[in-house]
Amino acid sequence: MNISCQKNWVPIVMMWVALLVGPTPAHAGEDHPHHISLFGGAKISSGQVAPLIGAEYEFRLEALNGLLGIGVVTDAAFGDHTTLVVGPGLFIHPAGDLVLVLVPALETDFSHEAFALIFSTIYHFHVGDLTVSPKFDLEYANNHLAYITSLGIGIGF
């Protein structure tokens, strides 16, 4: 169920609209050590676009003033072959609500498995107790680079 790359621009537009008109980030001191989010978007690979859903969990470490977090990231893309990716994540908070994530992962289409390396950029906008987060990923697996754009909704606790 692949959709032409030229016809599926909606997730990319949603991400940029969220960045341009999103609410003001939360004030300092509203951070929580745990954050969980669900996201949906599109995986662009070999000129094809596949719908994607996923989830991530982060535990923010107190060391280095909360600069680092650890957690798990998973997603499923529903193209010609359904693929599932899961792996531990290293979350880096370089400035404000910007988050960089590095994930060594396992990717499977349920007939074979491969190592994947994912690099993500996320920006959290705070809406009450929730976060609305545009996300962009580069995923390298099977000697191939894929692009993922998504929008997440999460909560800290």
C-alpha cells in the first residue's frame, strides 16, 4: 500500500504548521523525568510513502543537568511490507525543548531482520500537560536511507 511521494505532502505540511503556529514552550521547572508519546506520520523510502505509527518512552537522567535521557523507540510502517522497528534510545536535550535522539534498532518485516540506525530531531511544544511534537527521522537499514516525518502527542509524568 505505497502512495506516490508527490501526492502525500500532508504530514510534512502538518509538521511545519505545528512549528509555525504552535504554542509557547513551557516555563522552566515544568519538566518531568518520564515522557511518553505516540506519533503518526509517513516513512519515505525509495520514492514511496508509507503510513507510520509509533511510540517512544524517555527517562530523563538527573546527571549533567538533565542533558541526557534513555528510553525505547518503536514504530510500524504499513507499505508493501509491514515493517516494525524497535530499539533503545539515547535522548539528548541540547537546548530548551529541542531533543536529538540516537537509536540503534532492530528492523523486521517478519520474514527477515536487519540492524537499523535512527537519528531523530524533535521539538516539544507544551499545551497544558501535553506535548505536541513535530519529529523528523533519518533511518539507515539494509544499506538504504529512509526519511520519516511525524507528529507526536505526549505527556510527562
